[in-house]
Amino acid sequence: MERRSNRPIDYLKDSINQIILIKVKRNRLFRGRLGGFDEHLNLFLEETSQIFEYQDEEGNIREEHENLGSIVVRGDNVIFVNLANLG
């Protein structure tokens, strides 16, 4: 029986068709369904929304969402990826 390695790319493959959270340069945050990726780790996201966090008058952190549909995020802009199911 072959044991699967725990390389980051394997976790990414296991997250295809799952909802993931991505932070990119300039402090931008996206949530979407991972449709696929390429060898440069460019990510294709579907059902994507950009998340804007702000502090309201009472000091509570609030979120607003802008629906973007399908987008491609360049791999060299990604700071972190929060994968759906790490098993």
C-alpha cells in the first residue's frame, strides 16, 4: 500500500471543488470554490466573493462581500490559502 505524502500540493488537489479562503497581496481576501490550479499555482475560483472587513462605530468587526463570480488568482500574489478539509 502506497502512503500519500503530505506535500502542500496534495492538500490543494484534495480541496478541488471545496470552498477555500485566500489572502493575497494588498491585504485582499477572497472566498470561493476551488475549480483548479496550474503548475504556477494560479488558482481558478468559482462562486467567488471578496471579503471586506471593517470596524463599526461600536468597535465590532463587520464583513461585507462583493460577488465576483469566476476569477483567476495569480499564484505569485497569494500570501496564504486556508483549505477546506485537511482531513
